[in-house]
Amino acid sequence: MNVGPGPVALLSGAVFAIGVFGLACRRDAWGVLISLDVLILASVIAFAGFTATGGGRSAPPQGEVVALAGVVVCVVQTLVGASLIALLHRRRETLDLDAYDAPEAETR
């Protein structure tokens, strides 16, 4: 069964819309981080899907290689973001992003 570029674009657009909705509606740092990961994975779906529906040519699998690199970037972003969120949580004792706008109160 062959899938054309239309369903791939529809799936990628739906995943991207879910990521944008999560980014706009979430107030905690973990939710924003996961929404950013969903946005990156939407582009990975599009790139790998459009390369796989390349018209039946026997080209080298460039899309899969770049998609793997995108997934690796997404994992690295998640690890770095999680460590920064853990540091912010330790310092401010909250995950609410609105609390990070205010200057830190003196505790002395």
C-alpha cells in the first residue's frame, strides 16, 4: 500500500497543531518542553514522509537519516531542557512560568 504526500502533510500538520496548542495553553515548564518536542517531531514526520513518497525512485534513504538526526536533536533538547527545568525548580521551587518573570525575593 502506497501513501501519497497528502496524508503525510495532514498528519504532520495535525501533530504541529497539537504542539502549537500545547505551547499556547500550558503554564508549567514541563508542558512547554513537551510541546516543543512535539513541534520538532512534526517536522521529522514531514521530512521522512515526503522522502518516502518520492515517486518510487530508488534513491538513497536520505530522509530517514535526517529524520534520525532530528530525533537525536529532540532527545538532546529534552535532556538539556529537563536539566534546566530541574535547576529552575530547585531555585524558585515552582514550575509555573509566570513566576519566573518576577525577580527573586531576598531570603536573608
